[in-house]
Amino acid sequence: MQMTDEQIYQNDARDYLPVFARYKIVLDHGDGVYVYDSQGRKYIDFLGGIAVNVLGHNHPALVKAVAEQAGKLIHCSNLYYTEVQARAAEKLVKLSGLGKVFFANSGAEANEGAIKIARKYAHTISPDKSQIITALHSFHGRTIATLTATGQPKYQEGFGPLPAGFDYVEYNNIEALESMMSEKTAAVMLEPIQGEGGVHVPEEAYLRKVRELCDKYDALLLFDEIQSGMGRSGCFFAYEAFGVKPDVVTLAKGLAGGVPIGAFISSDKVAEAFKPGDHGSTFGGNPLACAAADVVLDTIGDDSFLKNVREMGAYMKMRLDGLKAKYPSLIKEVRGMGLILGMEINKPGRDIVNACLEKGSIINCTAGNVLRFVPPLIVTKEHIDEVVDILDSVLPDYID
Ligand SMILES: Cc1ncc(COP(=O)(O)O)c(C=O)c1O
């Protein structure tokens, strides 16, 4: 018998670990940029499963590839070769210009692997080269090592003792980074655009100077592109927009369009630090996830697709700037790049997110007061207008 929404809420309260502050709708299916709840209500989805549904919902080529692969081989472990994994890896190596890929199952796991390979590589230079520097307000995941890498105490409280060797520095402040680095620095790990921390785009020269400092101290540059990658910035990797190449980059979220996956890609030089047995995963890079990734990579790797992301991003930024001009006492700043956009307001954003939901628009709030827009990358101007118009109708209620 089908469950009612009320039964689902009650079961969740009884059975599920209470770690999520969920919004009270039960989602049932999706189509393109829209999702539908159990009551048949339609929502325009500008959160996309938190920057995951890059091709939207129910994308025909993605659905076909997943269905066909499920009918052939869902899983077989990494003890054997599969064509789909070889294809996905080849595409990522080409797109990144780096050397070797490892597939994991999530963003946190991809970052764990990146941290491990960085430490292993650094230890080939010196046994006390182990410091990993990350940024304040960063977000790198929820495992013990990645929450330690995350420069926000609220994610770390209660989970000690944390792994040693992590230090934090102000983002976008090259002097602060320089004063913390030495020959003992194994790696600097940064999001080229901070997502969870409130959508912060660094100054153009910053990442280039970080690269120079890493070269000076023989430290690796790790870019966490789990949120900023997969075309979201308007380039396939956000680092391309800054003209900087990392030694290791991590991806997850949109990589397989919603099928769980993560990946880290390292230069050949760094990859040599890993020998058989140094890392592994039962599920990572399984045929189902790789078949999905193949389709996503073919679609997003195309420059005409990325051009549209840049154009739609610019259009949405322009429309959000219009709201800022209209409501200057409420909106402090609109920022972002491509289709990762944030609107900082002068009060907590959750009520506004709820009000938008009631009017049929899914958006999100991060860092307490930054409305975040990370829609599917297939959005059109009409979709953007729909969301911005709903926001425009909601915001006046929140002006003091
Ligand atoms: C930049 C960044 N790194 C890592 C993660 C963690 O990814 P996951 O939730 O798949 O473990 C996230 C998730 O929001 C992220 O935005």
C-alpha cells in the first residue's frame, strides 16, 4: 500500500538518523528542470540535488545509458576491467590535462583519496613533509579527514581527536598563505570557487599566486572541484577560468548526473606515489556509475554546452543584480560565476527558501544567509525568469 506524506514524515522521524533539516515535501519524479511531489505539484528546481543534476531530471540519453547498463552489468568490482570505466577515465584525463584517475563514490571519498595521495607523494620527498593547508569557510566533506580539512569548526565539534597536520588560512589572502607555508607543506587544498561557504569567487591573480607558492615549496596544489567542476563555472573545470593547473583535482556531484560517483585525477608525477594496494574501493567506478558519467562527460565536455552555461549564468546574474537594485536594504551582494550564484542577504535565508518552495521554486540557502542557485546546466532564460520572478514576489515580505 502506498504511504501517505504524513506516514513518510512519521517513519522518517522514527527510523532515520536526524541529521537533515528537510523541507516538508515528498518528491516523486522529475522532468528536465522540474520536479513533482507526491501530490502532483510542480517545482522548478534551481538546486538540482545540490549541484548534482547537471543534465536535469529524466534526461533521455542518461536514462537510456543507465537502463542499458543495468541490464548488462551493474557491478563487478575493480578486480576486473570494464569498457565503460576505461572510457570515462580517458575522457577525464583528456579534459583535465592530468595523468591518472581514480573513481570513488562521493565527494568526501574523492577528497580522502586526494589527501592520501598528496601525503604519500610528499613523504617520498621527506618524512616530515605532511602539512596540508586549507581555507577558512571551505567545505570538503564529512569523513574524519575531510571534515578536518573543512575550515569550519561547526563541522568538527564533537568528533575529535582529529587527524594531525591540517592548518587553515583565510581564503583569497595570498600573504596569509605565504606566511604559513614552508618546506613542510605537503599540499594546499582549495575550492577554486567556494560553494558551501557562501559562494566566494577569489580574485583572478590569487590562484595563480597560490600555484607559484606551491611550486616554490614543492607542495602540491589540490583543487576540490566537487561543486565548481563539471561545467558549473562555464568552463569544464573552474580552474581553467583562472589559467591555473592543479596537481590533483577532485570531482563528484554532477559527474554521473545523479548516480553516486566521485573521482580524483592526479598528474602522472604524483600518481607514481601510489602502488598496488595503496588505495581501493569496492564500488568506485562501477559500470553503472561509469556508463552515466560517459554520457555526462560527452555532453558537458562540448564547448557549445559550456557557452550556454556562461550565457545563462550571465543572464541570471544580471537578473539577480536587478533584484539587488530593487531591494538594496535586504540584498547585500550577488556573486558567483556561470551557474553557481549566491545572493547574500542581511538575515537568515531559510524562511525565504520556504516561501519560494510554497510558490513552486526550489532554491537553497548556505552559510546561513546566502541564497544559492546551482541549477541544472540546461536551464533557459525562461526558467531563470520563472525563478527570479518568484523570488521577486517573495522578497518584499522580508524587508524590515
Ligand atoms: C566542494 C565540496 N567538496 C566536497 C563535498 C562533499 O561531497 P559529498 O557530499 O558527495 O561527500 C561537497 C559537498 O557539498 C562540496 O561542495
